[in-house]
Amino acid sequence: LDDLMIRSEKMNVAGQLAASLVHEIRNPLTSLKGFLQLLQAGAQHKEEYFNVMIEEVEKIESITSELLFISKPLTDNRSKEEVTSMMQDVAMLLQSQANQKNIQIQLQSSTNAPVLCDRSQIKQVLINLVKNAIEAMDQPGQIIVKAKENDDKIKISVIDEGCGLPEEVLHRLGEPFFTTKSSGTGLGLLITKKILSNHDADFHMYNNEDKGSTFEIIFPKADGDPDI
Ligand code: ADP
Ligand code: MG
């Protein structure tokens, strides 16, 4: 994949994605074919084989559904949206996943200011970040989702108490298919970056001083926009 990324530096993002997609899907397909051949030959451990095969199909499934999201021309349905209400929706959506790991999602918002955005896309961004936060934590604790306004900006921070971002991970984040998880797709942050740059929002990530990491989104405030 490294080689591929270097060679494809001059390709557009779509070209890069298509190229790495071939690799990512070929592995589970090769393995599926192997298991099918074993079953055809009358293999013994059918149950085990079926389980692995289902996992491989699920891997392909999640890659393709996330890619669909990337390749869809972003139909922008923008309106003025309060960040707090999007944060509440996302916290509710991920509540049970957090509960299972004894993690509390805490919302802290000191602003009603709206941002001009596509609500479902920004919710997708928050889902990606909070999901990553949950996945990064292997002990009970808190995820804080915080919104703040100053001057003409609105800042949303997702702060976790997880494993943090190692140095080599930090500069590869957002590369297609870069993942440290056995069942990860490595597409979440890529999608996140794409959506945010379409919204003229800044995106930062850094390690906290004590533990865990912080992902920060900085939106221009909607009131400042002359087109509305
Ligand atoms: P995936 O979650 O499928 O691995 P992402 O693009 O969402 O793909 O994330 C890529 C990688 O970035 C993760 O595999 C993980 O190594 C790292 N990462 C993302 N968010 C966090 C976080 N909050 N804490 C620690 N590492 C993270
Ligand atoms: Mg993710």
C-alpha cells in the first residue's frame, strides 16, 4: 500500500481510492475463494469455515458501504443548524455502544449559534469521531463532546481518555485504509476530512497532556455568511 500511495501521489483522490480499494477487497476475496474450494472438496470443519467466510464478506460489505458514501457526489443540503442539537442526536445514537464499555458521553455546550451545514454529513462526522473515541478506550471513562463559540467561529471538540495517537499514526491519519484495528476500514477519518473541507471547516487532532486524544472541528459561524 505504501508503494501504491507514492506512485499514486499524482493521481486524484478518486484514482488513489480505486487503486487501494482493489487491494483491500482482493484479500478477503482470495480467502473466500480458498474456503469455497475447501468446502467443495468436502472439508471437515464447515462451521469454522463458514464463520470466517461471513467475517470476510462483512469486511467487504463495510468497505463498500463506506466507499459509497465517499464516491457519492456530496449533495449538499445546507441549512442553519445548531451544533448542540446535532451533538445530542449523535450521543443518543451511540449511547448503547458506549454503555457496553461503561463509557459516558458527556455533552458540554455553551452556544446556540448555528453553522451553515448539511446536517446529515456533519452528524456523520461526529459519529465517526465519537465511534473512534469509544473504540480507543479499553477502560471505563468519559468522552466529552464540547461546543464553544468565539468571534466568528464555532468549535466542536471530541475529547477521549483512550490510547492516544502514536507519532507514526498521527501523520498517517486520514490516509485511505490506514487502520490499526483488526476490523477497521480506515475510511472514517478520510470521510471526515472530506466533509469538513467541503464545509470550509478546520480539523485538528492532538494528544491530551494526561491521556487520550482530542479531535477539533472549527466552523465559520452561519450568521457571518452574507448568502443567507
Ligand atoms: P478505523 O476506525 O476504521 O480504523 P478511521 O479512519 O476512523 O478508521 O481511523 C484510523 C485510525 O486512526 C484508527 O485505526 C486508529 O489507529 C486511529 N484513531 C482514530 N481516532 C482515534 C482516537 N480517538 N484515539 C486513538 N486512535 C485513533
Ligand atoms: Mg473509525
